[in-house]
Amino acid sequence: MTTADEPRTAPPSAPAGLTCTLPEQRRPDESADGGPEGPPLDLAGVGVGPFNLSLAALADGIPGLRTAFYEQQPDFGWHPGMLIEGATLQVPFLADLVTLADPASPWSFLSFLKAQERLFPFYVAERFHIERAEYDAYCRWVCAGLESLHFGHRVDAVRWHAELGLFAVDFTRQEPDGPPVQGRSYARSLVLGVGTAPHVPEPLRSLTSSVGAGAPVVHSASYLQHRERLLEAGHITVVGSGQSGAEVFLDLLRRRPAGRERLHWLTRSAAFAPMEYSKLGLEHFTPDYTGYFHGLPEQVRNSLVPRQWQLHKAVDHGTLAAVHDELYHRTLNGGWPDAVLTPGVAVRTAGRIGATRVELHLEHTEQDVRTRLATDAVVLATGYRERPLEGVLASLEPYLRRDASGRVRVDEQYRLMTDRCVAGAVYVQNAERHTHGVGAPDLGLAAHRSAVILNSLTGEERYRLPRRTAFTTFGLRPEGALANGSRGVAQQADREHAQFRPLRMT
């Protein structure tokens, strides 16, 4: 019996009419790892965000493993537009780059504090959730210590070199004081950590194309870059029901004079809902649940993710309490804040009124009432979407296996399912929510996922992973099932990737 994830017919050794072609010649960048003149890389990474940085940090602890990670930005930056003063991570500091896989790693957050001579102040502070700005500083510290990271390197294309049995990674090194230099590296396996991009709903996209003129309409991803200009506006509207929307609204509220706030917060959700943060609820962000979710039929997974929005798209209790406290404080002198918070509202269309105002056409989803709202500035806290993999993997597109919805198939070890023509492994990070569940973008699972990838890559248990991570037992075991419920899935993945050979390092 087949599942919805399995191909309807057995794939041929290569798609009809296609062969694994050789890449064209490109002048090598001699400064790059894995170049034509030296041994190939064991792993080449595309993108350096927290997830690939976690992988690079854990890979640094494996002697002899040759890795290189390429990032087009000149340096590391983690949501710089949302490093609002006092804003904290929604996960404990233990969810750093390495600790949940290797607590003794020199790249842990506690090692960062030790190096900064701040360990005792942190101990006295008794802080379990650190500020975002501190997490960003920690990641930058790790970046400064890893030689495998190559910033200012834009990956242009990835091709499978059948004759060599390697991936060719074409990149452009962007020189600050000279012309760009093209280069190529070769690698046995790849890992893609290309991240997410700000999402703007269709009715508002036309407004964001002219950020420099007229009433500012900006995504929350660039909030800090535009904050001073936003505060100059008479009336400001925040659109979005998640954590970013709440933090932006709270920051603006604190910076506006009492009685003259002139703020409006609109959300499509029916309430300003708190995030599910009970201890048993948090077990959805464990490897146990990830494995359970991966084993579900495709149609069940598709229906689960939208229903679990309160696990990852709502607002933490502390931020909601801070918003209410700030509003309440402004009533102490008998007044009432000039701030409107309206849930259950969808933005149907939008347009500009002259050069200085924006008009939003609103619909209340429960009342079926429509109205218009004129405002002087808009902040879109409308979330992020996974960046498509098709760009960097364009040449591999014919060899990627897809599910019934056209999405790439990802096995339990975070490898893309490819045709047997491609013998190397392509791992993904934060591009697998449809196969691994709501924990895919969560920082708390980063170190564990990195350890799974490195164990798969090397063919050894370089990082010992726990057998069980949750008190909740997700699902029932059918009669006659294996004692280890994940064993069958792992064996299936190994059969699907029979062409892949781990490094088997010594």
C-alpha cells in the first residue's frame, strides 16, 4: 500500500530525454574552499542564517570534515529591522545554535557569555529568555570564529557533475572595492538554508513599491529602519495578528504621547490570541512530534498545519500583557488612549489618497460590514514565506521528486528526494514545514536538525541523539508494528536514497 507521498510509478534512472549534464567552464576563485585545485568539500551550504550557522558550528567539531557556507550578504544579520529594544526571543536561551545537540560545544550561548566576561551578570539576572539583540550579537560572535563561512558570496547556480559525482556550486564573490569575481566549488553534498522573505498580501503590494514617496507603507521586517519616519505620521495603522504586529504596536504606543497616540491595530484573526505555551503544548516542538508528523499521510499533514496556527503565529502572553498594561496606564488621569484595536478585520483593497495618505478598504469577517480607514502610515506585520528553492536548484528541477501538491519531498533526515541520477544529498533547513510540521522554523529544533544532518552526512552517530524527547505519545502503534516506530521510516528513507553514500569518516 502506498502513501500520498510516494510516486505513482517507479521513477526511471533519469527523466526521459534528460541526462546529468556537465557544467560549463567557469574561472575558479582560488580563495574558495572546494575549488578545482583542491579536494572537494564534503558539504557546501547556501545561506548563512541561524540554521546553517548552527550546522556550521556543529560541523566545526568534526575533525576532517570539509565544509563551506556561502552568504550573499556582507555580514550576518538576524531580522535587524525587528531588534526592538527589550524584545526577547520566544524560546529559552538553551535554544541556541548548539546546546540541545552538544552542550559542551565551544559555540554555545554560555560560551559566548564566558568569552564576553558576562557569565556572572547573566547568572544574577536569572533570565531564561534573552533579548533578540543579544541573540544577534551571539550569532555574530560565532560567525567571527568560524573559518567555513564566506560572506559576500552569492550562489548563482548549483549543478550535478555526473562524471565527478559532485555538485558544482557557481558563485560570485562581491568585492567591496573591485569588480565581482566568479568562482566555483565542488561538493559531495549540499545544504540549503535560504531562509524566508517578507510577505505582503496582494491588496497591499502596490503600496509598498514606492516606499520613499508619500505615506510610508513598510513591512515589519524593516520597521526599525523606518521608525523615525513612521513616528512623524499623524495616524499609524498596524496590520497583522502575530508577534511582530504586537511588538510594533507596543513600541509605537510607548513612543506616542498619552491621549494623542492615534494608533490602529487591525488583525484578520478573530481575537488577539495568545500563543500556546503550556508545557505539554510545547512538546509539539520536539523531535518526537516531528517524527510523528513526518509519518502522517500527506493530506493529513496539509490539514494539520493551518489548524496549529496558535502554536507559532499568535502572540506571547507577556507581550499581550504589556500592551494592556500600557493602555491601562494611560487611563490613570481620567483619559482614554487614542488607540483602536480591532480583530476580525480583513483588508480587501487599498490605495493612496493623494501624496500623503493611504485608504484601506476593510471588511469585518463576522459582521459582514465594510468600511474605509484613512491613515498616514501603515506597518505590515503580515509574516514571512519560505523562499523558493527552484532558483538555486533550477538545473536539478527535473530530478526533484514532488508530492501531490507539487512541493519537494523531504525525507526524515531532511534530504530532498531526488532521482537516482543525482547521487549526492541535498539537505534543507526551514523548507520542510509541509513534511516536518510547525517546528521547521523554530529555533529550538535547530541544533537537533543540524545533528541529524551531520549524522546522515557522515554515516556515523557523531552526535548522540535522545531516544525520546516528549512525555506525550503522539499517535497509536498498530498491532505488529516495530518497537521503534521510526525505524521503518528510516529504512524507507535509506531505500529511497540507495544511491547516496555517507562519508564514513574515520
